[in-house]
Amino acid sequence: MKPLLNPHRNINPTLIKLREENVWRCSSSLVCEILEINRQQLIKLLNAFPNFPKPMRDRETRQAVMYFDVDEIFQWCINEFHSDF
């Protein structure tokens, strides 16, 4: 079985830019772009890693957009891949 993420990856420049611009949340499609995965892999990631940041929704409906906290995604990337950062 292929691993979900490449363990030897660098932090995506888009994520660093979002933090520099003080953006506090990003959509699931942007998280997919940052992690270089597709939407199905993001769902698998949510289920496989209990420490992966939980999504927020602005409504309770199933169709509501999933948002993620940018700082939580950044910290998760640091803890998961760059413990020496």
C-alpha cells in the first residue's frame, strides 16, 4: 500500500505565505494543494491520523465547505515531517 504522504517533503510555500499574510483558515481544496494530495486522500488522512487538524464548517449541512485552521495545518506538518524545524 502506498503511503498517503511523502515523509521527505518540504513545507509548501503556499502554507508559509498564508501564515505570513495572517490568513487564519483555508478551504479543503487549498489544504489538498498544500499537501499535494487529492480530496479522497484528504478524507483518508483525516481518518488515519488522529492528530490531524479537524475541519470546521460554517453551517451544519453536509454540503457546507470544510475549512481548516492554517496554524494547525502548519503545526501538524512541522510535527509530522520536520521535528527538527
